[in-house]
Amino acid sequence: MASSVDSTAEELSKLGINGEWTACAPPNLQKNLQLLSPDQVELAKMLVDMGQNHLFYHWADPGVEDEDKKAFFAQVVKLDQNYPGGLVSYIRNARELLADSKAGKNPFDGFTPSVPTGEVLTHGDDSFLNFEEEGIKEARRAAFVLVAGGLGERLGYNGIKVALPAETTTGTCFLQHYIECILALQEASNKMAKDGCQREIPFAIMTSDDTHTRTLQLLESNNYFGIKPSQVTLLKQEKVACLDDNDARLAQDPHNKYRIQTKPHGHGDVHSLLYSSGILNVWHSAGLKWILFFQDTNGLLFNAIPASLGVSSTRQFHVNSLAVPRKAKEAIGGITRLTHADGRSMVINVEYNQLDPLLRASGYPDGDANCETGYSPFPGNINQLILELGPYIDELKKTGGAIKEFVNPKYKDASKTSFKSSTRLECMMQDYPKTLPPNARVGFTVADTWLAYAPVKNNPEDAAKVPKGNPYHSATSGEMAIYRANSLILRKAGAKIDDPVAQVFNGQEVEVWPQIVWKPKWGLAFSEIKKKVRGNCSISQRSTIVINGRNIFFEGLSLDGALLVNSVDEAEVKVGGSVQNKGWVMENVDYKDTSVPEEIRTRGFRISKVEQLERTFKEPGKFSL
């Protein structure tokens, strides 16, 4: 009498499913192979060959839960297709990285750090203005890429982060602000063009399962905030499989035995998405030269974009990392040149907790220390990149957009044999330069922190625990940073702006400057703002001013209160004289008061609009206020 194993083998043979691998397959999988298509059988073979038998141990007999089994393979197909080299490469890479992690291998072993070549900007000086002019000229040959895969849960906000108001004076959300900045650059750049050709700047947004639909809804419900839908491309990032142990066994979803647990792979996926979508070649064929990557909640970034793009063009950088001055041991990565004993060299972000020991091990006895400027010589990375498009495409042809990964398992104990919870491979956008050849021109541009960097990433409770003197990086501090930057820019343009006062919101002591806000089309470039501030202008600390129009000029304005000026593009409005009223007042709000909208609670204040002067100019012509 034939054994059940022989019978199964005979049945599989009749179905054309042959090979020694079936004998190694778990019995539950063998029973179900007859349900599978030839492609699914190949995937099953791959999983068995890669040591993933455990995924089938709890499968039901044929005829039971068959739809769930099909869904399992649908997920495997997706995981296999969305990773360069497929699941085989993912599992092999995971085993290698997990072995290195267990052994405590130093990723920078053999490398010596040094300060790379870069440009340090001083806002408003001649060099800054020259770089800014060059950047505006080049902007029409640029594409922008926003990495926006995250929700605002960490901020205490249940929406997508790009829908959060950058500031509550106007309520403009981050996505609207970014789009208006791109459109302002587009217009200014086209004005400078000698060929008379009007180009449109493309804008790509990397989304995720969590954010894709809501990002599209935000755009569609607001008419894309003025940009043409044809200029916008949404690229959805997929998740990767989780890992259960050092052997890289794929983790099963605890709630569904027919599903593999997944987690985000990191914002480094933006490179493979751009490559696989084919959009880079479309941009290159259209004559574009630059691609600018930026993060989702930094309301100051575009203050430094024109000058930084000018640096890339002038210095002919293939890669330009935007950076800010960094205090030694500050919790922000440092842009560093690493030179290996074998001659290899790269300019890369080194995380702050790795930089100090790396320096001490390389002949720097003081480790990560400040120099005579009072800052570390290694500038602080803010995860904004400007790449030259041609060399970028050439590099991605070699790598398929794959970025050097890392793994960060949380071990149960010192034996490092088991994890507290499943882990996964991750990759970071800023690690792109790790694979570049030694002749790649990789540099950095440092802009003042007050001008270019105020990320919103911490909820009020976490921000309140930040040691005094360190940045809160909350919705509260992010909004105040916008008012501070605009106040300082107007000061540099010649206006008298009162000093701020200290106030506490959500347990965070912040500087409250005048609430000064303008649309990017009024003044994205400092050279433009300087032309629009004339005479002896002054703004008191308690004042609010909203500038919504292209050709609004201030001539001897004295403001103590709230002033809102709106105008169509064809109107030229001169604003002068004395404006005084009760103005707008910031009122404290309890973070735990759930009757208050989340976007207000996360800041700890609401704006009470007590009294203001508002003027709107809807017709073309010249006007005075």
C-alpha cells in the first residue's frame, strides 16, 4: 500500500509540480499545492528554499480557508515585486545585516572622518544674494519631491502631517505653503528666462498606504492649491516584510495566520519609486537638470532653497545636502567626509550618536567638539537634498534605486538571540551618496537655523520634556519660528521690528515675535523683499500683519495692531502711515481640552481676532492705504 507521502508526490507529479523541494515543504503546504497556479507554486518554492517553512505550518486542509491562501500569495507577489531583487534579496540582505548587528559590527570601521567641502551662507550679504539670483534662474529646470509618508499621530494630530497648519494666523497648511512656494519660484524663474519659454515645475509627492488617499483628497478638495494637476505626481510607497529572528524568518501577522506582518521601509524608498516609475527620464527629456528632495513639516525650508540651488549650480555639486550650524553632541546628524583605509571616500550623514565615538577612534581626542565658531565643524544634516538629475539617473541605473539599508532590532537580552518585537530593514533618503564613485562632487550648504529649519515632529508632552535650551520641534515652536524668521528678514530689509517676549504654551517657553505672514509670491527671495520695504517702517511686538498680494509696498508704515492687505496681481498698493487697533491676541489653550480642535490644542494657544484693519484691492491699478 502506498504511503500518504508517495500519494501526495504522485498527485503533484500529475499536476506538473516536480522537484526535490516538495519533499522539504511542510505537509500543510504540500496538501495545498494543487490549489496554486504555476506562478504561486514558484513563489512557494522560493519561500521554502529561503527557509520560510513556518509560514505554512498552520494552513488548513484544501477546501478550508482557500480564499485566505490566495490572499497570502497576493501579498507575497506584492512584497516580491516592490523590493529591488525581490524577497530573495530582502531575506539575504536581512540575514547579513542581522549577523552584523548581533556581532556589534561598526558600519564605519576603517573609515577616518574629516570635514567635507561646502558653502556657508550668511543671509542677506552679497554672496547670499548672488547665490539666490542664480538659484531662481535655475528653478525652472528643477523638480521638487516631497517625502510625505507619515501621519501626524506622533504630533497628537490624527490627520496627515501635510494638512497641519504651518501657522494659525492664516491657517495655511504645509502642503499649500509648499505648493505656493514652488509656484512663486516658477514665476520668478520664468521672468528671468531669456528664451521667453514658460516652464512648469514638476512636483512629486511620496505617499504611503496611510497617507495616499487623504493627500489626494486634500489636493482635489482645494483645487490643488493653484498648481496644475498635471504638474503633480503621487508615488505610493509600499511596506516591507517584518523579521522575527536573526535567521530572517518572516513574521506572521498576529491577527491573521495567512498574512505576513509589514512595516514602513523608510523614506529611502523615494529613490527606487522615482526610478521604477520612469518619471526621472520624463523630467530629463524635458530639459530638467535638478531634483530637490524635502521633508513634510518644515515651514522655513523655502527661505533657503533659492540660494542653496544657486550653490549647487555655481559649485557644480552632484549632491548638495542642506544643513544648519550644529552644536557638538547635538541630537542631529553631521555631514561628514569618510575616507577608508583602502582609499574609498564618501560624503555622508553620520548620526550624532555615532559621530563622537568615530572621531575619538580616529585621532580626535575631544571627539565631537565645537571649534572657534562655537559650533561643530561638521554641519547638521536636515534631510533636504539637491541632486543633479543626469548623474542621479546614471547612478540609479546601476542600483535600481536601492539604498544601503540598516536594521535596528530591539533584543530581549544581552545574548541577542531573540527580539522584543519584530523588526525590518530600513533605508534613509540621505544615504544615497553611500554608493557614489569617488569622483562624485558631493557638498553641503549651511543656512542659519532661524532661516531654514524648524521641523514639527514632537507632541506637546514630549516637547515639554526637552531640556531647556534645546529645540522643542513641536507645532508650537514651529509656528513661532515662522514669525521669528519673517521678523528677522524684515529687520534685515530695513524695518524696525520690536523684540519678542517670552510666553509659555503647552509647557514650552517660546519667544513670541510679531505675527508676520506673507504669501510666497510677495517675497520668496530676499532681493524682492528689500525692494518692497521702504522708509522708516516699524511693527510693534503685539502686532499682526498678513500680506496677500504680489505688489504690496510698505512706505513708512507704523503698525501697532492687526493689518491685513489683500490685492490682485495687477494692483500696486502702497501701505504707509500709522495703523493702531486692539489687534489679535494669543490665548492659552489646554492641550487636554478635547473640545478644542487638535491643530489648535497641539500649539497650546488660539488666536482671538479682537480688532483689525483689512483692505482688499480687487481691481488693477495703483492704490494707497
